[in-house]
Amino acid sequence: MPENRENYFPGLEGVNIDTTRLSFVDGKQGRLYYCGYTIEDLAAHCTFEEVAYLLFYGELPTSKQLYDFKSLLLAERYLDPHLKSIITLTPKTGHPMAVLQALTAQLAMHDREIADKSLEAKKRKAIRIIAKLPLVVTYFENVRTGMRTMEPRDDLGHAANYLYMLRGKEPTPEEEKVFDTALILHMDHGCNNSTFTCRVVSSTEADIYSAVVAAIGSLSGPLHGGANERVIRMLESIEELDEVEPYINDKVEKKEKIMGFGHRVYKVMDPRAKILRELAEDFVVDDPAMNKCLKKANLFYKVAEERFQKQGRMDIWPNVDFFSGVLYKALGLPRDFFTPVFAISRVVGWVAHHFEQVEDNRIYRPRFIYEGAALGRDFVPMNKR
Ligand code: ACO
């Protein structure tokens, strides 16, 4: 007999699916921790590589450990010529997130260790994925814009090399720090949808590449990582500051969701949004166009908050995707690169979760409540339908 709706948790809200040592999201206080450290401390004092090490090994590295970890990443900072030719043949109209998905599957096919299921080989594959995903999308950008294709540089950090390859020039130390911080902020976030997706695929004992391909697909959705691109499109569609309020009123009246607002876990301001907003405030000072964009974002935030609170909704606040786009725009990134930036950072969390999943695995296999046609209907042959 079909079940009743007693054990029904739409969106799996409030359901704990496993334990983790990686990150903790405190939705009431608006705090985020990686391996016990606050995101504020990590963002202020660490680099991408240090925090990636933390999520990999559970502890911050000594300088020797960091040097060795960076060497592992650097050794994988190259693309096979065959992969480059595949990127060259990829439709230039393709979204970079689709390119990331397709090329991550290609990376798997080029990995000589794909069949090696040992933990050591899996770790090497994880390093390979983290090092190569940024190269895939930056190479795609070089090709689609017709600029010269850039070769990675060994003397640059992970964040700086990304900006260098994407824009064709070395970032300033300030640009590097801002971008590095943004990457740190996006690295892991509890049981978010793409991480859950990664865990679900990992639980079938599929390889780590398959789990990452699936997670990239999940992240691309507008209700998840894809929101950052929508936010900047929304802000750009509002030309003047006095158009902000009517825009929000219209959305509220039509009961449409406002991109970059709301969160399943945070019922106060997302701590990452706070940091990104402060970074943007400091970063865009000298650029009048960006200043205007930030002013619009700040006004939007203020007016939207007032509207939500007037409606008695004290639980809808800007999330990580609201202010990140302003920063990426100021860094000169194309709009459709905002979600890929999220992906090249979150991939660290995905692979770390892959390891937690396989450590003590049980396949995910929930159930549906069947509400279809009566069971045991009379079968009607084709000539009588
Ligand atoms: N604008 C207006 N109303 C909202 C918003 C929003 N952005 N977000 C939530 N609400 C309202 C809903 O209309 C709903 O109202 P109701 O109770 O009257 O029906 C209530 O708040 C709960 O919303 P749900 O969509 O059920 O909340 P859920 O936890 O399922 O979804 C989500 C969370 C997807 C983030 C949602 O807030 C949303 O769609 N936000 C906009 C997209 C976005 O910014 N996504 C990025 C999230 S962060 C990340 O993934 C990286």
C-alpha cells in the first residue's frame, strides 16, 4: 500500500543525512566555520591553498606542509594538448558551467589512474581536479574571445594565476587578495545542494570525477550558485538609483523571488555576504561605474530588507550571491564566469566531502510517496486504447 505523508520532508528540510568534520553553518547567529575556525579568521589571514589544505587534512598547514601541498597543485597546473583542442572545438556560445561539466568528464577520460580505486590515487585525482578546473574555464575564455591563449604560471598562487590566465595580465596584490578571499568564502558550506549531490553520486561508488560533474550541474541552478550571475544581471537592468524601489515593489507584488536573498539555513545575514560587501566597499572606491553599481546594490539591500520586514519576514536576508557579483564585475570577470568562480572554489569542499562519504559509505536511497494511478489497473492492449 502507498505510504501516507507522515515521513515527508519537502526539500529535505531539517533532515540530517550524515556527519561531517568539515564545516558548520550556524543559521541563527549567522556564523560559518571550517574545521572549527571562523570564516572571518580564515578570510583575513589565509590563502586559498592554506584553506584547501585545512579541508583536505583537518588542520592548518605548517609552512613546510603548505609548500608541499602547493607543489602538488603546481605539478598538475597544466592541460593536456588534447584537452586544449577539445576546448577549442567547444561551441563559443556554451555557458562556462556547461564547459566545466563537459571538460571535467573529459579530464576523467584522460586520467590514467581512473581505474585505481585506492585512497592515495583518489587524493591525487582530487588535487588534479582542483588544479585543472580553473585552467579549463580560463582557456575557454581565451578561445571564445579570440585573445591569445595563456599558459599557467608557476610563480603565481592559485587565485592570481586564475586572474592572470583569464584577463591576460597579472593581478595587483590587492586584486589577488580580494579574489583569494572570495574563493575562501565559497569553499564549503554544510550540506548545500551541490555538496549533497556530490555525496549522493559518491555513495554509489562512482569515481570522484562523476561526483564533481554532477555537483557542477547542481551549482549552476539559479536557486544555488547560479544566483550570482542573475544578481548582477538584475542590478544592471536597473539603470538609476531611483528605479531600485519600484523594481523591488514590482517583484514583491508579483510574488517573485529576489535573486541573492533568502537561505534555507541562515535566518540572519549570511556572514559571507557581510565580508564580500566590506571587500567591495574597499575595492571599488576609485572606479565611478563600479561605485554606482555598489551604491545600487547597497540601496537594493536596504529597500528590500525594509520591504521584507514590513511583511513580517525577518528571515530573508542577502546571501553569499548578492554582493559577490559586484566584486567580480569590479575585477573584470565576464558575468557568466561568476558561477564558475564559485565552482573552482567549492570543488575543494566537494572532494573533501567525497572522502568523508567513501570513508563510511552507505548508498543514498530515499523513497517517494506514491500518488499515481490506482495500483493494478486493467492493462489495455495497443489496438484497444
Ligand atoms: N525573495 C522573495 N521571497 C523569498 C526569497 C527571495 N529571494 N527567498 C525565500 N522567500 C520566501 C518564499 O517566497 C517563501 O515564502 P512563503 O513562506 O510565503 O511561501 C519563504 O521565503 C521560504 O522560501 P523557500 O523558497 O521555501 O525557501 P527554501 O529554503 O526552500 O529556499 C532559497 C532557499 C532557494 C535560497 C530561496 O531563498 C531562494 O530561492 N532565493 C533566491 C535564489 C538565491 O539567491 N539562491 C542562492 C542561495 S545561496 C547559495 O545557494 C549559494
